Amino acid sequence: MTVGLVLAVQVSRDSGSMPGDALPGAVAAFIPVALLTTAGLYVYRRGADVEEDDAQSEMRLQRDLLDRLHGQGQMTVPDLARDLGIEPLQVRDLVRQLVALNIFSGLANWDDGTLIAADAARLRSIDQCVRCGTTLTIARTGITVCPVCGTQYYLPEL
């Protein structure tokens, strides 16, 4: 950039025509700028591709988690993590994402690491915690937590 400024001043002093010794300088200034601009555009585009790949990977994990839970009905967090090739904390994050998207209905007890996929209509009819038997009123939508054992019941919005 400094080279370009020096060349611009030099050309303006020489009545607007480019002197012979300024042309190689202009070319020498243009090449690095062009290379840096091209590299910057490549890195920017590559970063966008990586973000897109990450989003698709996240969606694939969410879909796989749902498929496995619906196929088995009930699974442990360690088993799901192993099957999906991720850490157990990531399973919890995926479930929370699915709950926020109103896709997952079921229950989870994070203390014992159990996840159960369940039909929303069936969950709404529950009047006792399935883990500890405490009397429980399940909310029509959202998350209901058993006050005794901490089991969380997830119901998507109607």
C-alpha cells in the first residue's frame, strides 16, 4: 500500500504520464496486493465452507441421535455417545438443541444417564414420575422436571 502511495505521488508530479521507472514499481506493488487479496478471498470462502460443513455435521448427529432413540426407545448417554462417536456431554447438548427445535419428545435423567423417546400424547397422560413414582403434573409443552429425582420430561409445542 505504501508503494502504491509513493507511485501515485510520483506519477502526479510527472504530469499524469507514467514514467518508465514507475511502471516496474507499479507492477511490483500490484502482484503482492493481488496475491494477498486472492488469498484473503480463498480463506474467507473456505471458512464459510467449514461453517457449512459443521452445521451439516451437527444436523446429521441430531438426526442419528433421534433415529437411534426412536429405534431403541431407551438408551444410555454413554451408549449413544459411543454409537455416535462423540463425548457424552455432546449428547446432552444435542438433546437440548432438539428440545429447543421442538423436535424431541421424551424424558431424560442426566444423573443416571438415561434417555427415553416417548410419544408426546403418552407423556401428557403421565401422572407419576416414571423413575421414582412421585406424583407429577406434566406441562402441556416445554420441560417438566421431577422435584424428587430430577428426571426431565420434554414436550414439544403443540
